[in-house]
Amino acid sequence: MKNEYLSTGFQNVDGATQQNAYFICLKFLDSLPYYKTCKRRSYALLALKPGMTVLEAGCGLGDDAIRIAKRIAPQGKVIGLDASAAMIKKATSRKSTAHLPVIFQTGDIQALPFPDDSFSRCRVDRVLQHIPRPQTAMNELVRVLEPEGLLLAYDNDWDTFSIVSGNASVSRHIEKIWSFSFANRRIGFDLPRLFLEAGLSDMKIYPATSIIADFETADKVYNLRETLQKAMEQNAITSNQAKDWIDELRRQTDEGRFLATLTAYTVIGRKAVKP
């Protein structure tokens, strides 16, 4: 994934020089037990049933949209929407969508191409962290949600991102550069406020902490090597410090002491009935 900085690149996958890096990243994240658990919980919280209409906003490669389609089939419908035409092309080409009630299309979550009250459920997973105006996106999701429908959002609080190291100074530089590169680094923490300001009720909040116990997995998830390069380019650390830091984290992995953590939030709320 050299030269593709994942935290910022997801805002414009179609303009990326190495689009495959983003496809690989999404597939890898989808394979991790932590994310599998969070996704299964989101499906359960949405109380999905056959016949429902569901919007998967920011669908990426379509894995969640496909799983949801299996739960609302045969009479229901899922629309997987993404700003990236490349992502939609990948999602549409998958053979696993055959005979499932799922449609993939490009679109802007901040200006959804659907009428009011179109969906009984809306789901958005790690998308709002990349969006400059998250409240606009939230208001749009609520607009297209039918009265008494449920909206579920999952996203990260990057202020909680931590890598354990004997060289705390280098870790703090890496954590800060990575975290501040997101359009909304505290979006997970802010989700409850966004839900309330969008007029949702019956809100429930579920925090969860990702724990990664080896350097190579953490590098794939958090772009550690690329972030080290950025830190050196900013003269925040030296090349020797970068090498020593990686060597230490590899030793920690071998000794069972590596630890990288991040807290995220799942928030679900209900749209009120129109007066």
C-alpha cells in the first residue's frame, strides 16, 4: 500500500493511483473477528426482517449489503450506495449477489438520490469519519428513513487510538499524524449528538474496543509504515527512531506484548412519527 494513505484516500478512491489498496484494506478489515462481531451486532440491532427496504450508505465492496439482503429476502430490497464508481463496479460484479434483492449504485451520502421516507432501515459504517459535513449526511439519512424506521451508525473515536511502546514519544507522533488525518477524528464520540440533532429518539449507544496484538496486522489496519514515513518527512522523528520503533514492536509481537487499541461506537436511533 506504498504511497496510498488510507485515512485520507477513502475520500476519493476513484482518484487514487492504486485503487486496489482500498479494496484489499476493506476485505482485510471484513475478515477480522472484531469487525465480524460488530457487524453481526449491527444486523441484530436493526431487527432485520423479510420485506424490509434497507439503505447501506457507503457500501464499499458490498459485503454488508449482501449479508443484509439475505436477511430481508425474498420480498425486501437493499440499496448499496457509495461515492466511488470503482467500489460500485466491484460490488456489482460479485457472483454472490445473484438472486439476492440488492442493487448497487453511486451516490453522495450528503445529497441522497432518494425520496423522503424511502427506507425502513438505514446503516452507515465507518463512512462519516471521512465526510467534512457529517451532520448534513446524518440529516439526509434521516430524511430518507420512514417514520419509526431505524438508523444505525458505527464509527471510530480516533482520540482513543493507542500503540504501546517503550518510546512513547514516537508512538504519540504516529498516533497524532494518523488520527488528525481523518476529516472527523472524533466522529464516534460525536455520534450521539448528531443523532439527537437530527431528531432521532430511543437512542442506544454501544462502545467497543478493537485490540490488535501483532505489528503486521496493525500496519495493515493503521498504515503504520506509511505514517512513520510522514513523521520523518515532517522531521518529527529520525530514520533511526523509526527503525528502532518498528524493531521494538516486532519484538513485542514475538514476545506476546504488542498492543494497539481503538474505541468505536455503534449508535442506533428511531425516526419519530410525523405529527
